[in-house]
Amino acid sequence: MTNAGTHIWHADEDLAGRYADGSLPEPEAWSLETHVERCSGCAALVSRAVRATAAGPLLAEMREAVLGALPVAASVSTSTPLGCTASASTPLGRKAPAAAEAAVPAPGVPAWGGPVREHRPAEAGFTRSGALSRLRGLPRSARLTRRHPLPRSARLLWAAGPAVRGAWLPAVLVVAAGAMALGLGGGFSGTRALLLAIAPVVPVAGVALSYGPHADPMYEVAAASPGGGLRLALTRTLAVLAVSLPLLTFTGLLLPASGAPAAAAWLLPGLALTLVSLALASFVGCRTATGVTAGGWLCAVLAPTVTAPAAESSARVAEQLSRCLDGAGTQGAWAAAAALSAVLLTVRRSAFDNLLPR
């Protein structure tokens, strides 16, 4: 695969060959199939590669059989400037213009210059069941299907994103286990407040590590696939939320409150911050958007502890968290922020169909 700019790429002979023999991975094959719909040069390259495989002779024979089975019309077709065919007689039986009659080749010589093939189905020997049976008789490597299609579990794991299948998941588990050890084993009373301060940025970090050119080595292929764009970003976001929300909430329930908000008070703010990050990513990219969102939250929560004595830092964090998380009005504001971010994300969904900024 060769790149000719940020948004344009073209297939090379190696890529076309691997697609033809079925060894190209599913995501790359999806991307190539999408690309050849718009690029005639790459379509011709892939077509030549497919015809060079063991299925090529059968495909050529089937094509000849189909062309040979076409009935010869009373009025021979003539090619139009657009490459289509136009009959010398009109559909309603009206006589065609004189210019059209003059353009009709002599009998026995069609517009494409080859011999006229009469309608002889018996000689052609072409039937749908026969063609399918002959295609099934080819070696599996010669069929026009993937030799090694990804199993469903592997496709789900790929769709879930690099964060869930990479180092992010162990990091979340370490955070939960460390909070349990610090709060229950170490007797630190401010563990829940510290966990609630960090919890809303955990799914934001997961989104940053799941989608974008800096995080996914196959980002260009994924963005060009039929299931790419915003759909893939939301799929990976849901995977991140499905892991982080229940795990961190359950961990918070096991920790002593010590003046901190409820263990589930961070759920709506965490969802809102995640949606804000996705909406902002349509303008500046995932890495910058998540950095701004997570940094803003941590600054708002931890700023009061900068000037506080060490002995009062946990109490200051719990007090600031109460302002940011507790109360119907505060939760309503987070719900409104989540709704507005979802609307903006819907409006900006087309930005995810292109390559996001790095």
C-alpha cells in the first residue's frame, strides 16, 4: 500500500496479490474494497491479480458463457460517448435518427469489434448450479473468499480497540487493586476521595488510547472501512466504559466514605467528560481533546490541595469533590453537558469519516 498524501493512497501489486489469494487480513481487505469503488486504476490492478489466480480461467469461461448466452437483438447495439449501449431502434418502436443508423456496424460485426455470438444455451453449457459446483471444486485458496476469516471473537476484540486489549486494562486493574490495598489494607481514610478524583479521567484516557492515528497502527485502514468512522469510535468507547464504570464503582463501594461523595456519583460526570472528549476530538484529534478534558477536570478537583497542608489535603479533595459531584443541580448540569456533547458529536460525525488530526 502506497501513500500519496495524508488522505490518498493506492494499492500496489503486493497488496492486490494478497487480496486475490485471500491472505489479506479482513480490515485491510475492507479498506481495499472501499477504495477500488472510487479508483479505476487500483480496480484494474486488483482485477488483474484476481484473474492471475487459479480462479481466473473459470471466471473468464463464465464471462464468455454469459456473453455467449446473450440473445442477438434485431437491431445491433452501438456504443454511446459515455460507454453505454444504445439501440438503433427506440424502445417505443420509433425509428432512430439517421445519425444513429449510420453509426450501426454492418451485420455480423458488433460495436466492440468481435464476432457475433448466437444464443446457444446448450452449447454454452452455462447454468448457475453448474458454475457454483465448479467453483466449489476449486482449491480453497483459489476461491474469491478469505482463506482465514477472522473469528467472531477476534473481530470483537479488534473492534473493542487497543485500549481494552493493550496495557490500559491492566492499568485500570492496578488502580482498583491499589485503591483497595491503600484503603482497606493501609487504613488511608481518603482513598475513596482520591479514587473519585481519578475515576472520571480513566474512560477518557481509554478513549485516547483506543482511537486515533497516534494509538492505532491500523487507524487509516479502520477509518476507511465500512464500519469505521464514528461508529468504530463509539464501539471502542462503549468497550472502555463497560470495563471502567462497573470496576471502579464497585471498588468505591468497598472503600470507607470518610466524607467523600457516593461511590456512584462519578458515573454521570465520567460519561459527560467522555462525550466532551469525543466531540472535541472532531476538531483537534483524540489526543489533544482527551488531554484538555482530563487536564481540566484534574485541575478543577486538585487545585485546592496545592496550598493546603499535607494533613488536610484529603479533606480538601473530598470537599471539592462534593461541590463537583453532589446535588441534583450539579448532576443535572453534568447531564446537560452530556446531552449537548452528544448533539455536537452527531452534527460533527462526518469529521470521523476522514483522518482525524494527529
